[in-house]
Amino acid sequence: MSDILDKIVATKKIEIANISKQISLSNQREIALENNRTPALKPRGFIQSIHQKIASGKAGVITEIKKASPSKGILRDNFAPGEIARSYEKHGAACLSVLTDVDYFQGCNAYLQEARAACNIPVLRKDFTIDPYQVYEARAIGADAILLIVACLELNQMKELEACAHELGLDVLVEVHNAPELEQALELKTPLLGINNRNLKTFEVTLQTTLSLMSMVPGNKTLVTESGILNRADVQLMRDKQINAFLVGEAFMRATDPGVALSELFS
């Protein structure tokens, strides 16, 4: 695990301990289950939305809503999650990914709630999920999917968190950075497998990461390439290799209109 990931996980443990004193696990679960009974808050089908885009011949793009990052600082001064969500939906996004981590990405749960309320496409809670409490919390705030990062979890933890997510109707995106992590990820049931092109230790980004690992991904999985998709040539390179699902964030966050930037990149 990289130093920054170590720090984030340590912070996350403190965060979970603090919030669980305010809202108990049983209360979070109760809110999550109530949301599942409320038509407007039921899970929207994250994986289904990606597959529908791909089936229609388009790219299944998960577009990120992210205010800041540890390495780049503030990405967008005029940060309005609802407006960004509407723009993404208008210009063809399959799904949203909303950063909710407070300490390192300047996110919050309210950003996810605002983004989801402003559109009709599914939303991934992008955070560092290490405890079942966070899975219930994700559904309680309206998330349709969660992220599991292999680099900060043991296999038994991932299986427990995935089972908890599926119990609530949440989809799961499992993220890997290398071959050993990919082998672990394939032990999970989720069909959605993200390969992050960013090296966690050096922060170097290369699309070769996806290209070198793609042969290990079986046909019953949907491969999502993450990070480093910056221009149409990058998109075409991946689509020529039959990789049709993408997670793109920072490039759009710096654009005047993120949805227009999405349209230009994937048109």
C-alpha cells in the first residue's frame, strides 16, 4: 500500500468511529432499507446503465464529480455538483462517480445527494470503503454503487463488503492497479472491474497498465479503464481493443462545461 493510501485508510478508521457514535450501524441500515422502499431513492442500476450504453454502440462513461485531489489540490473553484450532474447526463454519461471523502478530496455526502437529485443516472459513491458501516451509509445517502479498492483491502474484507452491498441492491466497482490485485478481484462476484492506470506509489499514469492487464480479464467481466483518458486518440485506442467502459474525472473537472468536454472527448 502506498504512503498516501495508508494515511487515508488510517483517517477513514477514525472517521467511521466518530460518525458511528452519531448514527449507529443499525440506524444507517434502517435508513438504507427505507430508501430501498422509496421509489425515488431505489437503486438505479449502475452496471445496467453502462451495459445499455455499450449495447447501443456508445462508450459507457462513468463521469467524475470531484472538487480536489491530494496531488493536484482544488480542481474546480465553481463547484456545483447538481449543475455538473445535469450537464453530464445531457451529454451522454452512463453514470456518475462522486467523491465523498472529506479530508483528502474535499468531498462530502451532500455532494452525492445533490448530484443524484439533479439527474436520473446512477451514482457511484467514490470513497475508501473499508467497513460495512460505510456500505449502509452509501445506500442511506442514495448511492447506487460503491467502490472497492483492492490495494487497501484483504480478500475476505472485499467479499464481506460486496455481500453487504448486494444485500442492499448496490452494484460494486472493484479497482485494481496490477496483476496480483487483479487476481484477487476476480474472486468477487461483481462483473465490473476497473483498472486504474495511475501508479499509487509514483502517481505516474500510463494506459499501458490497462493494455498489459486486459488479457487476464475474462469475458464475463466488464473492464473499466480508469485515469489517463485525455484525448480522442486515447478513447480510440481502448475501443479498438474492445474496451468500452471508462471512468474519467480530472480532465472534465477543469473544463468550463464538463458535459461538453465529455461530448467532445467521446463523440
